[in-house]
Amino acid sequence: MKRGITRRRFVTTTAAAGASVTLGGGLLGRLVTPAAAAESPAAGLAAVTGPDGFANTLAAVEAVGGIARFVPEGSRVFVNANTAFRHPGSIVSPDVLLAVLDLCAEAGAAEVCLVKKVPDGYWQRSARAADHQRLIDGALISEREVEVVEIPGGVALKEAHVDRRLLSADVVLNVAIAKHHQGCDYSGALKNAMGPCAHRPTCRFFHVGANPGTDEWYPNPRHMAQCIADVQLVRRPDLCILDAGEVLTSNGPAGPGELTAPKVVAASTDPVATDAYGVRFLGLEPAAVPMIGMAAAHGIGRADLASVDVLTADVA
Amino acid sequence: MRTRTRALAALLLIPAVAVLVQCGRDPEPEQPDRSMAPAGEPEGLTRAAVAVEGWELDGEPLVFVGDTLFELINGGAELYHQHGFVQALSAQYVDGEGRTIALEVFEMGDAEGAATVFAEKAGESGEPVELGDEARLESYYLNLRSGRFIVTLTGYASDEQTTAGILALADAVAAELGGGS
């Protein structure tokens, strides 16, 4: 079923709600009229601010071309959602993930598989859970069968043990949360690529590298950053959705810690640009987060937001 | 990029599910035994999932041992493993108005390992609270150390009722753990 929210309607609706719509390269962009924005091609990155993470997600995806651009009818979709923690600001909001399930259903996906099961009580934190129970029940949970993938272009990571479903899916959606991370300062779309990796040996190698006997938490941040950049070469996501609704700004990745509430959801096909945009929620510049430049060096995305068509909308 | 398949099941070194432990409780429990079971025994740790007035357990507490800790806190598990992690308990409480508080108890091999992890997690921020060996209260959560145990109670709100619940549960859990070193 086609919901019928076109890019034009998204822009018009946000404008009618008193939103400001900004389109253009770089962080500043240029203010344009809603009509002009509607005539533009799909944005390279869309960031929607508003009180409702579900609505923000739908609008952000629409602004980068609509879900049908990424999820063909009858496709098998692997949703790499960061839900492996429990505390506020450490995992993707259930409203954002419900929106993703909703979009996949709208596109006519034949199968939706989540990378991991969600924590107990997770869905109940969304007021929409009851209305989406059929989609929740219909989503598969990966069995976590792994394949070993060689990464000839990897600098630090030459092979990875990854979820077989990541490799076999028709479509990969990277649904990440922007938050603090003790080992790499920031966690977002790039870091979320570790989600389909086996804890041992792959994630363990990311964390401690050549220092397995260390008693430091993350002894070699640059090694970890390089591994995160390298693992992007396994399977580039078809679409990244970054939840910055509630952001953990200390004690990451697990929390609990300090929280902020930017109430933003961003979407882009480019994981590097997604994080170059997302680091602002931690008060950082892209150049201060090594994995961003390292991933860009692999040619999988753009770290310079001035070269990205960024559309922002505020529906608050 | 080339792929190759190995013995898939053998590579899954991590058990697929955590150990699920039912907290069997009498309606009117007898005076609690302060001597915790030896380190590593799940029945010792599940006793920390106490109930207090106005807050009831929601679902069954889960115990995580070894690498299953990654299922609870993913990459956060490294810190615990590097300092003698033994097992962890996760439980959730609800009050009559739908507020929730999450309880996590981490059992370390000794008090020194627990103190190191506590210092990393809690630091010097927050308000000191006289519970256990050390405790700090933040706006919506509390970290506590008692002997070889580290306790974190997290509310999903920072209203007065949730904070009161966190403090009441912290007091009860600390009493149940009793140091345990």
C-alpha cells in the first residue's frame, strides 16, 4: 500500500507547520522556499527535528527519496538496528524502529530481519507498539550464523566474522543511534557496522587489537577506528537512519550517563556523511573522529559535508 | 571481496541465550540470609532482585555469565571482563503508575576489580549517597558498589517518585548483597 507522502507533500507539510526548510551544501545550507525544495532531487542527507521520532523518521526517509527507492517490493531486508543496550540514549528509540518496520511494510518487503532481539520491555516504551504488533511479531530475529569474510582492502582488519544475513539480504538498513563511546568518542552509523559482527574474534579484535592482555578498556583508539572503517568494506548499507532523539553524551556505549534531547532523525545513503553530520550531537567536528576520515579514505562516503546536499527541516 | 564459510556453529562461541533464572519467592519471605552464595553461583545473585513497597518485578530476572554479558551491554562488557567479571543480573521493576526502573548487578571476582570498574563508571560526578561501600546518585540513575558487587539502578524518568524508588531499591539491594566480599 502506498501511503502517498511525497517529497513535495513532506516539504509542504513541514512548511505549513511553521517549519524551516534548509537545502544546500554544507552545514549552513541555503534557505529556500518549500516549493523550490520540493522541486529538488532527493537530498544527500536529510535531518528532521521534531517531537515525534516516528514522524521524523518517515519524513527523513521521504526526503532522501522515499522508501521505495531503497526497498524493492518482495525484497529481503536486513535491519541492523542498535538495540543491544538498555539505558536511555544508548539504543535506537522504539518509535524510530517502528517507523522503519512500517516503511518496509509499505514498500512490500517480503521479509524483515532484525540483527538482534530487542531488550525486554523495549517495544512497550512506544505508545505505537500495540498498533504495530503485527509488524513486530512478523520481524525475524537473526540466528547469528556467521561467515568469515576476507577484506583485502582493510588496513587493520583483514577478515571479519559477520552475520550471514548481512551478506545475503537484498537490502541492508543501518539504523543507528548517535551517542558517546568510550573507545571512539562517538558512535553512529559507521560504528553500528559492528552490530552484525561476532563478538569473538571480530569485535574483540576491534576493542583490544594486538593488546589482548591489557587491562585498559579501549587501549588503542586508532586501531579501533581503523577497524570500524575497514569493516565498512564488507557490505555498504543501502540506507542509514541515525536516531538523535535522545543522545547519551557520557558513559557510552552502555550508559547510563548524561543525556541531551536534540529530537533529530537523519537519513542518508552515505554512512560517512551520516556520521559527519551526527558528531555535532556530541559537540564534535568530523575531523576529531578518526573513523570518519578513515572510512572516507576507503571511498565509501564523503566526510566533507560541504559536498553533500543536506536538507534540514524543523517541525518542532 | 571474497567470502568463505567455516563451521558456522563452532564459531558461535557465545551461547545464544542468557541463563534465565526464575526468582522463586515466598509471599512472606523469612528474614534474609545475609551470607551470599559463593561467587559465581546464580542463586546468590538472583537474590539481589528484591522487591520494595510500591515497586514490583516486571518479568523474570536474567543472569548473564561469561560472554553472554555482551548481550546485556554489548561493547561495554569489555571493561568488566578485563577486571574479573563473574556474572551479572538484569531485572526490571514497575510501579502502579507505569514507571519503570532497571536493575543491573555485576559480580566481580574481588572487591578490587569492582572498585576499578566503579571508578570508571561513576567517577566523581553525582551526589554521594551513604549506601554500600560507595554510591553516587545522578539525575535518573544510581551507581553503587558493595564489596565485589556493582549495582546500577536506572529510571526512565527523573521525577520524584522514580528517584525515591531508585533509592529504596538501592538500599534493599545493598542490604541483600551485604558486601559479599
